[in-house]
Amino acid sequence: MLALIGTVPRVDSKIIHGEVLFRNGYVSIGSENLPIHRGFPAMIAAAAMVCMESGFPPPLAFTSGDIGLGDGSRRLYKYLKDRLTDLPAKALTFHYLMPDINWHNQIFWAIEERLEKPILIADAGFMYVAKMSGYAPSYDLFTPDIGELAFLADDMAPHPFYTRGFICHDENNVPSLISRAYQGRNASKVMIVKGEKDYICNEGEIMAIIEEPFIEPLEAIGGTGDTLTGIVSALVHGGYAIEEAAIMAARINRLAGELAKPTPGTQVSEIMRYIPRALSMALEKHILGGNYEKRTFNRR
Amino acid sequence: MNLKGKKKERNSKNDRGFLVFHNTSEVIRAEAILRKKGWNVRVMGPPPELRTGCDLVIEFPLVEQLNIFRILKENRMPPLEMVPVDNPLMKPVDLIRTKDYGDYIMVRAANMKMTVEKNTLKIVNISGGGCPDVPYVAEELIGKTLKDAPSPKEIGHTLCAYALHMAYEEMKKICLL
């Protein structure tokens, strides 16, 4: 089972959980339909699409409303703390949640109580707090962009807003930022660093650089990082090794972007409709042998 | 490996900040305001870097800085400073990058990006960030012009919204508003 955890932008902080399905441009959790603009709904919709197209069981999602006051996040943390130990999820993806070390640690320790440790994926606010907590190396996958990578590379920064100026956020500085994040033990085992080039790293080593197709407007389009996190989560859930899933997901996300022919004004929902086609294209061997170091992949 | 306890003490303060005030009576009044609003805050002695004459500071959840500042300002109690507990001399990021896409322009501040269509000055995309108000603020801003859109600082609550506000201010400067 894949469990996806995060908040949605609405005032009502009641907990919603259930199977995630994508249909008619909406994503649903149980019987609740959510519009897909960006954020958590975009992430779970992308995961559900990949699961549906690939024949994987649909993911489960746990969410509540939070517009930044932290109430929905805390309610969700509290709800999960008592249930995570017994939740039979093999992979957990944490997303938009208010960064709070106390709650992070309670969630993390509940997971630690489990006999079989799940694959832990973190993006957005939960990735920030995973770094701040000092437990980043216990996570299997983070998906930072360059601004967030600079935050991971700065062992003093409590949030990307406080990343020190001498830690340069430039594209050409990515390898040294990756190295610094791993040296400071502020990185997960595997990372996808999103940008003009997507860097796939494992334990500090850059394993692959995905730079094609290069679709310049994607950086401006809100939610394209969320879809990447959803795609990689679904592939991991489907049995792909994390590094392999990361490479495939970066490729699929770029292909969907290329197929949509976006401008910087395009919305992510317009790109998402191309994920099924991008998935089948990426699964063809000639595409997987594209412009990055060729490797032999093994499914778990 | 069970890491419980090993890092608990070392990292438990990383997400906290200090509110600094002119004097002790302001600290006491600010604490009362925040507690009444349900915030989990704590009054304590300041670190040496923050000795400004006042013997007390208030510890608060740093990420929720924008919301707390707004509440204190509404109550005419704005703090002198809001700084991270672990490194009170640390300042907000001042690196702002601009990318020109021809018909569109994108501004990035820290982890937040705002894109505007040049002809119409309409906000067409907001990208990046991880705090829960980012999708909410994006929904409120996208589709509106820079003149009509609310400021991220007014409707946001967290440091991500603060970073977006910096991008928004820079965008207004570029667009000569």
C-alpha cells in the first residue's frame, strides 16, 4: 500500500481519508472530490494516474484542510500518530504540512515502532521539517528544487527563507550544493533535485542527470514538482527501486511537459492529462536509454 | 536503528524563533495576546546576541512568523525583531533572481516563484514552497493582475508566503507599479 499524506487549501480541517481515484479532471479521496490546481491534489492525482495506467493498486490518501494556520496540519499529525504504527503501508509520502519538529518526531517515532520500516518519501513542508529534525538520512527520497537544495545544504537554516546568501542558488552550483547537503547529513538517501537539469543522487553521488526534453516554461508552472513527487511515489509503490523510479519519474514529468507544449502561463492540470502517454513513452526502452548515464535496472 | 532520544534535544529548537521587544512590559502583554489566541509561546531570557536592554524574549514557532506578526501588529504590539532561536543573527534571504520568458517574467525569492504576463500584468503562475498556505495564496492570486491581487503578506501566514511577498514586491518594481 502507498499512503499519501498532506493538506489541501481549504478552511475546513476535518480529516478525509480513502482510496485515491482520478476521473473527469477531478481527483477523489473516498467520496470527496478535490479540484486539481497544484499542491497535494496535483501530487495524489499524478500518483493515482500512474497507478491506474500501470495496474498498481490505487494509493490511499490522508488529508485535512489548512490555509496556513497550521490547524489542519496538527489535526492530521495527531490523527496519524496513533495509526501509523499499524497502517500496512509499504511506502509513505509526506507533502504539504506545517513544518513542526515536535509533531514530525512523533510521527517519525510512530513509524520507527513498526517491525517493517516503510519507504519514506518527503517533499514540501514535511521535507523542510525532516531536515530540521536531524533525521533526513533516515528518509529514502527527497525531491527539492534548487532553492530547497540550498536550504538542505545550509545546516544552519531553519527554513528556505533563511538560507544564507553565500550558499549560491545557481543551476551551475548544484553538484556542490548536493555534496554539501549530504556532508551535513541533511539529505535523504536518494534525492531528485528538480531544475533545468534533474539530478538523481544516491548517498551523495550523482547517479544520473536528466536534461531532455528541456522545456523551459516548466520551472514557472506551479505543481510540476508535485506531479513529479506523485509519479515517483507510484513507481516506488509499483516495485521499482527508488533510484530507478526517480530517473523514470523525472523523464515522465518532462515528457508530459513536452507533450503539453506549455507557456509559462499554462496550468499544471493541462500538463497532467499527458501523464499516461508520457508514462507509456518512458516505459519504451529506447526512451529509457536517453540522455543520461545508461544503467541496468532491476525491479525489486 | 532506533534514533529516538538521540537527536531529540539537539534539534527540538530548530523550528523556533524569538520575538524581541523594547521592554519587559511589552513582552508580558505580547505573551498574553498570543496565548489568548491559542499560541504555544514561552517567555525566556535572551541569548547574548540579542541583549538590547530587555531581559526577556518570547519563543514562538518560526515558520508561522507572518501570522504572529500580523496578530501583534493588529494589537499595536509589533516586535522589534523576529529571529531564529538557533542563530539570532541570521537574516532572511535577499537573493532575488529574475527570468525573462519573452511574453512572461518570473521572479524567484528563496524557494518561491511568481510569474506574470507582461502585457496584462496578470499573475499566471506561482511555484515552489512547502508550507500549507502556498496553494491557498496561489489560488487567491492567480488570474488577478498585480494591481488587483491581494499582497501575499496580507493573506499568507508562513515564511513561504513571506518569501512569495518578496518576489511580489520585486515584480511590482520591475513592472513599475
